[in-house]
Amino acid sequence: MTRPPTAAQRRVIDAADAVTGRLRGTEAQLAALVKRGLAFRHPRLPHDHFLTPAGHRLREAEPTAPAKAGAPAAGGVFAARIGGEENPPSTGPARVREVHSAWQGLLELRRMTNPDGAMDRPCGWERTHLVQAAALALEAAGHRPAGPDSAQGYRVRATPQPEAIAVHEPDAARLRACAATLEKAGWQVGEHTEPRTRARYLLASPRRV
């Protein structure tokens, strides 16, 4: 890219879907972004346009809009609740819509990037963003994340094991409900016991087939 995008093109980039990078704009704007290497036109119908890795880097490196108050990620980028955040986003109808939109975007990303177009199992993005992917599945299904000073609610955490996350939830019934949600979302889930505390928790990995 020899020169920065125009203000109108920049607005299109900033408004891209936070999960899939799907773009909305005029044909001229989208064609210009494709020419600059910042977007590509998907070969499958309906031939939508999406950010390329270069487009994602540009948006993340040079945010033009401030993050929303209370947003857990910088630059206004959507982030699912993993539980226990110091400054969690405000709850309410707007958050519900935001989470629903992100989940639908993730399903579309599965359709586009899984070799067989399968939407019932995780895609490559989820395998490189395990905690966020699992947390999005839980939040989208209506599970309650733990607050910063609360023991109640789910907490999704990374583990030393490759491609595995842990889900902690002190209520046994809600822990089993989290397991059912993750299994429905295409994760392999097992329930385990902490050796020292005897607390039950889930160990989950993205299903491959």
C-alpha cells in the first residue's frame, strides 16, 4: 500500500465485523480496498467482502474511534466475557445484541473457513483464540460470567495443555449446563476435579471432526 486509505474507506474498515472482518460499503469503496490489499471478495455467494490480514492489522494498529466505556478490549473491538474482569462491559439489551451479532459472525466464519463449510465445529480462528471463543459460546447462550468480586458465575481460563481451556463454575448444575453449551458449539468437554480444592471444573478442546 503506497498511501493511507481515504477517510471514507477508513470508516468502512473501522466498521468491519469484529469477528469475521466482514465489510459493508459501496462497490467503489470495497473495490478500492481490494485493490490496496486490505480486503478480499469471497468466492462463495453472496460474494461478501472481508478484511485481509493487512486490513485487520491496519484497523487494530490505528483505531480512529475510542473504545466504548467499559469495553474489555482496546480500540472498541468486541471481546466476550471470560469472567472476573475488573471492568466488565455494561449489561443490557445493547450487550445482548452485540454478543448475538458476534456469535452469528463466528458461525459465518466457520462456514467460510472450514474446508467443508461446517458450522457445527470450531474453525481456525477459534483454535488460536481458545479462551475468547469458548467465552463467546457461553455468553451467547446466556450463561452468567463471574464478576470481579464474585465467586458465582463462569470463568474461562487458559491451561498449559495445547488447545484446551478450563471453565470454572462453583454451581454444579450451571457447570453441567456450560458443558452442554460447549458440546453443542462443537467442543469436546470433560469434567475434572482439582486435586487440592476438590472443586469440579471443565476441560474443553475444539472438536476437529
